[in-house]
Amino acid sequence: MTAEEVENPNDVVTGTFPVCSRSAYVLFDMGVTHSFVSLSFARYLSTPSQDLEIGLAVETPSGNTLVVDKVYKSCDLILCDRMMLVDLVPLAILKFDVILGMDWLSMNHASVDCFKKEVRFAIPEQIEFVF
């Protein structure tokens, strides 16, 4: 995702909802594998960070590569009155508090409809819901 794409909210699916009991501005991003938390928001997480077994190389929109070696495991988020868990990798993000990537979206059986700007969750043995 380029900086220009982030500037134009019509091109993305975003929302504001609780992450670790604090309101977070969240981007649903099909272009990234992992889920991330901004360094400024990470200080509010109720779970301590843990070391990653292997550093994660992250390419930024500017083309730089950063190696991240921490993760916040099993952070709770409330989406449509449902408590869900996400592992968050801390990263210097400016526009969003949290970015939910493909690993999390696929694990939660999510389908992103860019035209309608909604995310549909069809988790097995649960009632389907839409954000």
C-alpha cells in the first residue's frame, strides 16, 4: 500500500473498535501477511511483548526493510460484539493504530468487500456477521 492509497480512505476498509479495551483505528489490509500495532498504541496493550523465534523482515511502503523481533500475543479485540484474538507485531505506523493482515483475516474466515467497504466473517459453528 502506498502513502497515497492510505491518504484516500475511499480505497480501504477501516473501522474504530476496542483493542485491549482501548479504542483503536484499524485497517483491514489484504496486502500484508501479518497484523501490526503502532508503537504509540502498543504501550496501551495489556499483554507484554514476547520475542519472536526468528526476526520478521518487514518492507515499508517507502521501500525500506525493517527487522522486527517482538510480538504481542493474543490481544483481544471486540468486533460486532464478538471478542476475537490477534497477535500484533509492533511497527512504526503513523496513520493507524492496528493493521489486520491476511493471516488474521483468513484465520477468522473473513471476506473483504472493497465495493461495499465491509468485512464478512463466516467462522465455522458461529453466526455469520458483517463489519
